[in-house]
Amino acid sequence: MKKPGRVSVHLFRQVLAAIATSLHGLSAGIVFGHSAVLLPQLKEDHTIVYDAKYDSWIASITALCMALGCIIAGSIIDRFGRRVGLIFLAIPFVFSWLLMAFSKSVSLLLIGRAITGICSGAFRPMSIVYISEVSDPKHRSMLLVSTSLSSNIGVLIAHSVGTYLYWKTASIVFCVPNLLAVVILLYLKESPLWLISKGKTNEGSNIFYWFREKTEAANNELSIVINKQKIKSQDLNIKDTFKVVFSKAFLGPFAICFVIFAEAQFCGTNVLNFYAADIIKSTFSDNVDNFSIMMLVDALRVGGTGTVFCTVKHVPRRFLYLLCSIITTVCIFCLASYLYFETSNLLWFGLMSLVLYIYFSVTLISTGWSFTSEMYPSSVRGLGSAATSSMSFLLLFIIVKIAPGIIDTFGISVFYLMCASITAVSTVILYFVLPETNGKTLQEIEDSLNKQKEQEISIDRASSEQTKI
């Protein structure tokens, strides 16, 4: 018979792991939204010599450095552990905020922004791999979305706190979430699957049951993981890693994730994090209050991610993702149409299109991130998640860097049309290749993808033989 409260203790530990990573996610979200309130203050701050030519670099340098952070994170969490990586992530994060708080030149400010970018990039693969490996498949999808929810709350905090506080004071306040994350992580334990992958089977098994209740499903899952590990080398050398990276088992998930994040970044909603006031003004001229709309956009981000958090456990993620993709595409086309027929009588149509666009695109992005760590082979899950996250942030850097030029040269309507076209094409591709992962163990997902590849090879061989005949 189950002991009363036993399940809640295990679930509490899984939720605590999600809270710890979400605190780092809060800081990552603050980094995203920081430039939107930092740039206007810098232009009026006489304590620092500033030139408007630095605007695009202060906004985009974080996205470029996020890609570097992902690569660094992959090697750290595969070598030293998921929890250890998350603990040490707090050190440079806090240092970068303090560097900006006490900076007296644009150079130091850029260095601080660059380090926050590296840390924000490192957070993604570290957090999603750690949560996916300590959580029960029943709760994993919801807990994975919590990192996206916290990031969007972080954007809201950055815009609200950054608007009312002096930017240097705000930078000191922004250190708090990382410090709280460390306190929680010191109580938690390392990923059991990582320990088992390093040959520490007994320790990994004990920690597995520290996070998970001893049920038949959990016993079977652990048993499969241990048996699979017996036929794998504990550490992949460079040759083996290259062999895995260029295998279909790795390239297939990477290709799917590339399309997911090409859509996520080029649907344009993340650009609003960096240039919120400017883009809102370009879209609605002086017909609306920019600050109020910016706060509305932030609230919609939190609301959209919150919807995913509450429903993802019950709604198939593939269906949710594709539905949001279609609605997002339609809403962006509607925004472009509003700008084409722009009159004060259609302001309600433009605002409604913006509201729905933000809500569903954020839901789309949050759902997309939850797929990242689930589709890679266990031997390179850290590397795969890091490579995917790095690619995502490189795409983000590109769109953040080129968006002002496109808007200034061709107009905001062309920017929206570009975003709508990329979103539409991505939706069609993902309809055919995106798998359903809800409720499956990581081993089941890996096996199903491998089985799919084997079936494709068999079909190719049969087709080849038929051609010869």
C-alpha cells in the first residue's frame, strides 16, 4: 500500500527542480526585455558617453552570445553534470549584472550584456535537460513549459522595473533570481540519468527514486535505461561523438528543431522584446500609448505561456503547436493588411490582430521549446540540446540585427509579410515531420524515432530492389 503523501513528496521535488531552473529563466527573460527600457534611459543619461549607433549592438549582442552560451553549456552538463552546471551558471550571471550596474562606459556595458547573453544561452539546454531527466513523463511537458513561462515573466519584470527604476539600480535588483536558484539547487540532487550514463548506476538508481515514486512504470523505465547503458560506452570520444552527430538519429531531430526555431524566431514576436516601443510606434503611429501597449504585449506573453503550462498535459503537443502555427500565420497577415488599408477606423482590427498574434505566437514558441531535449539520443542529449539552442539563438541574432534595417528600408508591413511567409512554410513542413511526445518516456521517444528511421531505410531498400527488378 502507498504511504500517504508519498507521491506529493516526489512531485514536490520535481516541481522544486522546475522552480530552480525557472529562476534562471526569469533572469534570461529579463535579459531579453532589458534593452527595450535600457536604450531610452541611456540616451538621457549624462553619466555615460553614449551614441545611438550602439543601439542595435546593445540589443543584438546578447542573442549572438546566447549561441556561444549554448555550446559551452552542452560540454559542461555532459562532462560535469546538469545540476552542477546550473549552480555555476549563477556566478557569471550575477557578475554581469554587477558589471553593468557599476559601468561608466559603453564598452563595459557591452561586455556585461555579452556575458548575460552567454548565461541566458547556457540556461536553456541546462534547464530543459535537467527537468526532462528528473521528471515523471506525466508531468514532464508541463514542467518543461515552466522555463518559457518564467522567461516571459522576466520580460514583463524587465519592462516594468526598468521603466520605473534607474537602469543601474535595476541591474543590481536583477541579481536576486540567480542567487535564489542556487539556494534551491543546493538542496536538490544531480540528474539520475546522467549519473547512470557515467557508470554510477547505484547512485543514479537511488536518486531516480528520490525524484520518482516506486511504481511499476518507474521501475520499468529505470530498468530499460540501465540495460541500454550496459551496451553503451560511458564517455564518447571525439570519433564516436562525430559518428553520432552525423547519424540519422541525431540529424533527424536537429532538422526538425531547426524548422521549429526558424519559425519561432522569424515569426517576429521575439523582436518585440528588443525593440518593443519602436515597433509598436511603427505599427500604430501615435494612435496608441506605446508604454501601455508594451505592458499589454508582456501580459499576453505571460498569458500565452500560462495557457500552455495549464493545458499541455492534457492536449497533444503536436496538435497544439500546429494549431498555434496556423493562427499565428493568419494574424500576421491580418497585421500586414491593417497597415495596407491603414485608417483610424480600422485601429480596432490592428490591435485585435496584434493581441491574437502575440498570444498564439508565444504559445507556439513555448510549445516548441518543450520538444528540444526529448528527441535526441541519450548519449548526446546535452550536446543535441545545446546545438539546437545555439542554432535558435543564432537565428534570433540574425532577425534582431536585420529587423531595424528591413523596417527602415521597406516599411513595417514588409517585415510582417516576411514573418508570415516563413511561418506559413514552416507550418506545412512540420505537419509532416513533427512527432508527438506527450506522456512518453525519453527512452520510448528515442526508440520510436529510431524505429521510424529503420522503417524509412526498409522502404528505400524495397524501392531500390523493385527498381532493379
